[in-house]
Amino acid sequence: MKGIVYDGKTTSLVDGLTLREPGPREVIVQIAAAGLCHSDISYMNGLYPVPSPGVCGHEAAGVVAQVGNAVTHVQPGDHVIVATLAACGFCEFCMDGRPTLCRSTLANWSQPFTLDGAPIYNFAATSAFAERTVVRDVQCVKIPKDVPLTSAALVGCGVVTGMGAVFNRANVKRGQSALVFGVGGVGLNVIQALKVQGATTIIAVDTVLEKESLAKQFGATHFLDGRREDLVTAVGEIMPYKDDMPRGPFNAGGVNWAFDCVAHPAVTYNALECLDWGGTVVVIGVAGQTAEFKGLYGRLTQVDRGIIGCRYGSISPQRDIPYIIDLYRRGDVLLDELVSATFPVGNWEDAVHGLESGTVARAVITF
Ligand SMILES: NC(=O)c1ccc[n+]([C@@H]2O[C@H](COP(=O)([O-])OP(=O)(O)OC[C@H]3O[C@@H](n4cnc5c(N)ncnc54)[C@H](O)[C@@H]3O)[C@@H](O)[C@H]2O)c1
Ligand SMILES: [Zn+2]
Ligand SMILES: [Zn+2]
């Protein structure tokens, strides 16, 4: 079968992959569509400390092809979104609804594929850029068959990462204000979750100006050019301390929340500078393992500001994915509009160019 393999240096489409049989609690999913997330590009660029050669991709939806003999919640023919969390289901974090903290969900590499007899790793416990993949049963979330699989695929990472950061990690309250750096597949979902939560000021920031209309379509109330040197001042003018005073004592004024979907030191610094008293920066973007950021201690202590990270929207897939699909079916969140373009797997490099140009919401690869 076909799949996109990163060999530690280059990435290419191969034919001739084989996949092992499922274990008792595993499922083989026939991938229908897979979104290209920025984390896939980071993997292909060698930024992640994970082994290769591996089959790329981790944001997918498809049809259950085969189940292990202990799988009960899905059966062949079911449509599923594949979550990347291969959680154990038994530890204190799984029991507490925090499977993103389950120790089995990181560094749990295996080699379920072979190519010309050589073993090939999976990526993010998913490997969605292949015609079929094998995942744990807990990773499959059944969805109604009327949800287009090209839209559903994006829920597997970008959607849950952005929306979950707002719902779970931050728990934004109605009437609050927020700043969102990076209007990509993740940032757009931060924006639409903020709207669902009733945030009243949602300021989107991107260096690509074409993103303004997308940001506003998803719920942003303002858009700022991320290249502006006076960005912090501009945010103060939108959310001033007082009508005639953009910032007050100890940098009062600004926003309650800043979501950093970029992870660049200048962005994280600005995010902290834009917070009102009591505000929090939520870092979602993934930087290189040794990349550092800086900020003023005084901002944290004075007054009660913070910086937190968020992995995969801190979600519990079987709880949060059906909720998001429900919001979509009620018309409260947009999924179809996230699909800027679809590419048959043979044209996967066009999807990469689309993402790197910064102009697409999501490019989706189909099988
Ligand atoms: N924490 C997690 O679990 C998790 C999950 C998925 C993705 N990610 C990470 O989130 C980040 C975003 O992913 P994505 O798929 O949305 O990427 P994307 O490429 O779709 O979007 C990134 C956006 O950021 C913009 N941008 C770049 N530099 C900027 C700057 N200095 N200021 C403002 N905007 C800027 C780009 O123009 C683009 O619109 C990536 O780092 C990705 O690896 C993290
Ligand atoms: Zn666990
Ligand atoms: Zn991702």
C-alpha cells in the first residue's frame, strides 16, 4: 500500500508498505482523508526527537476495516476520527479525564509497518499518511456517517488542539478578551472556540495578511499584522486600561488570554506584554527542543499573570470529539470551511507548499 515516509533526511511517497495485524485491543483504519498539520512539517524537518524512518501524518478520519477480538465500541464499516492519544486507560491521569498526561501517550514508538522487509515506525501513534494504519481502540472515536470525512479528519489534531485549549486548559469565561497569534489550522479553532465560550474581544494576529478574512469568518473581532513593531501598543488601544489611557500601573490593560500558536520567542514575549492583570499566555505552538523564550519577571508577579503550555487541547477524545461534532452539526462551529483544498496522496507535495505559504486554513490529503 501507499504511504508518505520520512527516512530521517527526506520525505517521499512510497508504494509497497505492509501493515501488521491488529492486536486484541487494536483497530485497522482505512484512511479516507488526513490533514497536514504544522507538526508534520516539523517531523519532516527533523525537529522532533522521534525515530525514523516513519510513516508521517497524525490528523485523520476513515473507516474501520478490521478490529481486534477485544474491541467492542467500533466495528468494521464505522466512520471514525483517529485521535493521537494511545492512552493506557488505567492510570491516574486517564481516570481523571486527562489522558494527555498519560505516560503511554508520548515516546510509545512501535514499528507496525514494513517497507521492502525493513521495519518502519509510526508517528504520533497514528501514521495517518498511509492507506491503512493500526491504532489502539481508545484512539477511534465513532462519528455519524453524514459528516464529510475530509472535514472530520481535521478534528484529529488542529480542531481539538485549538478548541480544547480554550475549553479545557484555559476554560475561557464569557465576556473575556483574547489574543490569538497564528491564524492557521490550530489558531482558527482557538478563535471559534473563543466565540462559542462568549469571549467578546478576539484579536487575531498573523504575518500573512490574507488570513484576516478567514480569522473574521471564524469569529475574530479584530485582526493585526504580526509584523507590526507597535503590536503591543495596538493591542492596548483595542483593550485599554481606561478610555484615555491604553496601559495603566504594572501594565494593566490588554487581554485576559493570549494563545501562542506560533512558538517564536518574539511572539511569546509580546503575548506576555499584552496581558492584563491576571492574564495567562497559553503556548500551543511547538518549537525546537532547545528553543528558549524570555519575558519580564515583573509581569508574572505583578500581577498574577502566567504562562502555561497545552498539549492536544488537554482533551479526552471520547468526551470532547463527540461534543465538537455536535457543535458542528448544530452550526455552532465551522469544519467544512477549514478545508482550503484537497490533494490526492500523489500530489501531497502541493499540500506542503500550501501550508508553507501560510495562506491555507488546512490542506487535506485524500486516499
Ligand atoms: N500543542 C499541540 O498539541 C499542537 C498540536 C498541533 C499543532 N501544534 C503546533 O501549533 C503550531 C501551529 O500549527 P498549525 O498547524 O496551525 O500551523 P499553520 O502553519 O497552519 O499556521 C501557523 C500560522 O502562524 C502564522 N505565523 C507564523 N509566524 C508568525 C508570527 N511571528 N506572528 C503571527 N503569526 C505567525 C503563519 O502565517 C500561519 O498562518 C505549530 O507550531 C504546530 O506544530 C501544537
Ligand atoms: Zn493512562
Ligand atoms: Zn497536529
